[in-house]
Amino acid sequence: MTSPGNDPSVLTVGAIDTHGTAIRSDDTVAPFSSRGPTRYDMVIKPDVVAPGTRIVSAEVENSYLSRTFPDRHVTGEGRAAYMQLSGTSMSAGVVSGTVALLLEEKRRLKPVDVKVVVQLTSTFMPAAGLLSGGAGSLNALAAVVSLRHPSVRQATNIASESIVASRVFFAPSHQASRVSRVRDHSILWNTSIVWDTSVVWGTSIVWDTSIVWDTSIVWDTSIVGDASIVWDT
């Protein structure tokens, strides 16, 4: 994963393909979505993934995209025109909208607070793994609910499916060191385990989709690398 998504401080978003359905069980990480770790410093990325295939959004009249891909036009004309596009740029817009909802709930949230909420409430994608799907698929409903009721850890119901939160948060050590501030916001639960700079990711360790992360995995200081991780329970 390269620039600009390799910045360890930003919330980096990958793309998923919803396959045109509202249910989440058939979602997959899009082939074009960049996989981690980041080049050079080997930071775990992306942070989360969100819908990014065949997304209908505003179309700029006579723009390069409008002229080059006229078949992507969906409806309307002029300033009321819409087209369908795919890409992580579309996914980033979905996450930005969720962040706006979170800031409506709590205006004093810091960037690391937002990252914690978004990651902890996302839905982990075992088939994708940590370096393709990040902490998981964005769940805007669960994120907002977690701010309103921080002590409640209930699953959300989307398209008649029960969606369970990943309860995993990871960030560079300089961000994870601010976890105490996040806990003051009652976002992180008291049972969370915080891994600091003693947990290091090195270039000698390769993580791929064959690794499934769940509560049965215990990490110790024998793991060497470059990012901090917070596991809930």
C-alpha cells in the first residue's frame, strides 16, 4: 500500500464489493482495493473497508469522467446528473459520511477517537484478513449506537442479518498511546487489552488472508513489528 494511504496517522479505507445486495454475508474485498502492509514502514493497512463498487454519485457535466465513460451515466442532467463509479475514492466518501454522523453525536471527538469507534464497530472479514479488510467492513449504525450507548455491546440487524462488531482496533504507537483519552470518552471498554511498542511488525513476518483473527488467538512479546493493536476481550 503506497501514498497517500500509507500515512500511519490517517484513516485509510479499502473497498468492498456488495454484489448488489443489502446483505453483508456475500460482501468481498474488491480486486482493485490496495492490500497492506504499507510500503517502507510495514504499518497495518487498510484501517477499514466500505462499499466502493458501482456507487452512484454526483456527475460533473463535461468532466473527464463524464466524457470518457458516458455509459456510467445513471440519470439527470446538468447539476442534477448522477453517474456510477467504482474505487476506493467512493469508499472514502462512505466513511467520511459516517465520520460526520459521529461528530454530530460528539463534536469533541479527536481523530484517534474516530478511528477507534469506526474500527471497533466494524465487521471483521475472515476471508479477507487483516491486511485486505483491515478491522472490517464499516458499520455506520453500530458506530453511532456505540457513542449513544457505550456500555452496550449488542449486535446490529442489517437486512435481516445479525451483524457482530469486530472489536479490534489498531494504530501506530504514537496514536495508540492516546488510548487513555479515548477511554475517557467511554469508547473503549475496560476489558480491552492495549498492545504498545513492545508489539512490533517486521518485514520478516508476512500476514495474508490465510490468517483468521479471533478471540482464540493470544499475542505475546515474541511477535516483532511496527504498530499497536487494541483487542477487546
